[in-house]
Amino acid sequence: MIDAVVHDAAELVVAPGESYADGAVAIEDGRVARVGSTDAVTREYPPENAVERVDATGCAVIPGLVDAHTHALFAGDRSDEFAAKLRGKTYQELLAAGGGILRTVEAVRAASDERLLGNLLGQLDTMLAHGTTTVEVKSGYGLDAETELQMLEVIDTANARHPVDVVATFMGAHAVPTGRDAEAYTAEVIDDQLPAVAAQGVAEFCDVFCEDGVFSVDQSRRILEAGREYGLTPKIHAEELSHLGGAQLGAEVGAASADHLLQATAADASALAAAGVTPVFLPGTAFSLGTAYADAEPFTAAGATIAIASDFNPNCHSSSMGMTLALACVGMGLSPRDALDAATRGGALALDRADGVGTLTPGAPADLVVLDAPTHVHIPYSFGVNRVGTVLKGGTVVHDTERLASGGVR
């Protein structure tokens, strides 16, 4: 039985460098069976024989968006810090005063599993409605073994319950807890937290905030190397607020991705490209901090496949990948197609997904988005407006704006 046929798309974006006008997608067993012109696909896969028939006349069809960097599991509210930053307070000043990450840590430690799970499921609902079908979610608002494990367990539960695929990253090295020494806390992450995280078996990656005043290059190296020994692939927050050497470390340890890169150099770009590390740019962070945007050109010139992601967290409070695309275009100068490729295939590479995630090539998971617009350009063009109409996950309709408006459920 054919799972679904999406046909008569005004534009079908399949993968970087591949698209069709008047395109169609046929889906069997949750995966893309064929793409091409509507005439060719529907002759082999008649829509009337499919469980789901999606008429995409006048609409663009794109791969499901892959958000490869979020801190989407949290509790509490930091909207007052947004207002404080507008009055001139810096991120570092807020953190030094007990705000920022440390404030969210207090809220997470005080929250129940039920509250944390409800928060995350609600965020995933919003992400799905905006076209995200795969998302990475980090721990890191626990900063002790018990709460980090609690966060990862909630992430795992949400992954089992929600249509969006949720990829778990352990980030016990997100900040240094109040009253603690960075060196002593580094030892705690390595000696206490990592063994417990590995035994739990939820996290896939280990991330660290390599930044002046947080974790040094040496401390970050030790954490990431220890994480790899426990089977966790390295990731790294690098060169966000200062140029410390995190990008070069990411290349040295063979990280899946190096993220932020606001202060990165051409030498960093060359090192990451040579090591096969995916650069992940987070334009929403630059927007929320009011800083200059990252420059992707040295990375693409070096041959890297770039990714963009939302960095959704209490300090960058937007889970819309559509808005991320708009900021990447306007703030970073990416073309709409390059931004879309970075938000699909690029994001999948940052998560080490090698099965076609982020594309609609035959054999890939059938995760796709039907836009209420004729081309993908309308995603950044209509900034602040959600252009997502229908979302299919594994060939099943999991979100449909018209059905929801008429009282249907996904």
C-alpha cells in the first residue's frame, strides 16, 4: 500500500541542487519511494491508491526542517532579561549577577518531571507547526548528575511521545555552578556525570561551552575526549563571545559540529572544513544579543557544508526555523536556497544523520513540509509569518493547518 502521494507541487525541493516544477513525491513504508514530475510519479503511484493524498497545487514542498541546536527543555521565564539587555546590560553581566543560564538552572531543579515534559511537548508542538521534523535538544540546565539525568530522561520521553524526532545531547558543561571552581566542576562532569549519562543510554552527543570565563580549551578538550570514551560524539559551542580556540579544538577532536562561530576566523573555517566538522550558525543568537552576525563565506569557500539552527533557549526565545531562515538571509547574506539547504541537509549533517534526513531523495525518511506559498523563497520573504500548511512525518500527516482550523486534529 502506498502511504502517501503529494502531487502537483508548484516547486518541489528535493536536496541541494535538485528541485522540480510541477513535482510529486510518492511514499512507501515511511520513506520516499520516488520523486519527479507529477505526471511521471502519479502514473507509477496513483494518488487514489494512497492512504494520504495531498494536492499541493500552487504550493512549494520542501524537506522537513532540521533544527540542529536548541536548549528547548527549560523552566521559568527570563523575559525581564530581554528588557534589561535593551537597557544596555550584557549577557556576561546578567550571568555574573546570577541570571542567564544559572537562573534557568534554579528553575529546572525546582520543576517536576511532569512540568518539564509538558513544557517540552508544548515547544515541540510549536516547532512542528513551523515545519521542524527533527530537532536536537540539549541538557545543561541541571549542572549536577541528578538533574542532568532527569533532563535527558524527559527528552527521551518526549521523543517517544511526539512526532518530531528529538536527538538528545548531554551538556553538563554548559556553565560553572554558583560557588564552584571551573576546574573542580570539570572533574565532576568527567568523573561523575559522564559515567551516569553513558549508563542511562539516552544522549548521543556531548557538548561543552568553550568560552572565556566558562570552560577553557584544555577543560573542554578533556570533557569532550572523556565523552568520546563513553561513546558520545563531541559537539562544541565555539567562538561565540570571544575567540578562544574552540573551533580549532572542534577540528582536533573531530566534533560533529562547531556551533555559533561569531568570532571565528578564516583559519578556523579551513580547519573545520578539513576535519569534516559541520559549522552551525545561529543567527537568532546574534539577533537576540544585538551583535554582528557570523560570516559564512570563509566556511563555504573552504568547502564546508554549513548548517543553521534556532538556538531556541530562554535567551534566544524563538523556536521558528522560518524566522531563522529570514535572519540567515538578511543578517548573514545567505540566499534563500542556501539558507534552506543549511536548515535541512546541513542540519542533518550536524547531527550525523546519513540516511537522507533533510532531503527528499529516494530512500530518505518521508519528512516533508507543504508550504502555503508557491516557492521556498516565501519562508524568509514572509518573515514573522508561518508559511507551513501541512507536515508529513514518515509519510503520515502530523500537522495540517486547514484540518486544525476546521476542528480536526493531527
